[in-house]
Amino acid sequence: MAKRIQLVLNRDVSKLGKTGDLVDVAPGYARNYLIPQGLAVPTSPGILKQVARRRAIEQQRLQEEKEKSLTIKAALEKVSRYAIAMQAGEENVLFGTVTHQDVAEVIQKATGQEVDRRGITLPEIRKLGIYQAEIKLHPEVSASVEIEVTAA
């Protein structure tokens, strides 16, 4: 069986790894594709130290992002309810619906915290009332807030 070569990836390679990953590949794949294309470099003690340092820096950055998300979560949950005024017809049925953008704008006005609208999960809101919204701030941190839809 052929010996495998250890490389460090310079760019993301599908089905192999991400930038900075240490991978074992077949010698022909490394020699004929990865190294000539500039996608990877052979390992050496210096490069291994660089990889370890990059990983430590990335780990630190991810930890800081998580801490920032936790402070935003505390600020969001400090406000008990966010009110959105919508036009409603008979039997409290809304004209239109409450969108993710509406919720993001209300949170921005109430707390001053900017929230990505793509991270907001809403139930279908078609009537006046109180609803729960889930806001994903970080892969490990999410906040749950109450949205009160009132008549305008």
C-alpha cells in the first residue's frame, strides 16, 4: 500500500478540508494536483507551528464572538416584550404578516442591538396576539423573545 503524504491546505478543498487543515493524501494527488494548483503545501516543523498558531487565534476569535453573543442575548431578554403595530381587520386578522425584518427593526429600536434578520425564526403570524420568536445569535447561543402584535 502506498505511503500517504501530509499536507497543509492553503484553501478550502471540497471533500478534503478547509484552509489550514492538516490532511493525509495520496502522493499522486498531492504531487499532480494540490501542490501545483497552490491548494496545499508539504508540512515542515515551521509550517506546523504556523498551523498551531492560526488555530489558537481562530479559537480565541470564536470565543470572543460567543461572549459578544451572550451579552446581546442578555440585552434582548432584558426587555420582556417587543410590540409591533400592524393594521388589522375583522376578528383581529392582520392585513399582511409580520416579517423577520419587522422583528429585527423593533429589536434595533428597543435595545440598540443589531440582529441579523436571517437568524430570526418566527411562527406564522396572521392575527393579533403574543408570539414567541427564536433568535440565533451564534451557533451555540440563541435567545427567545416575545413579540406582541397590536392593532395600529
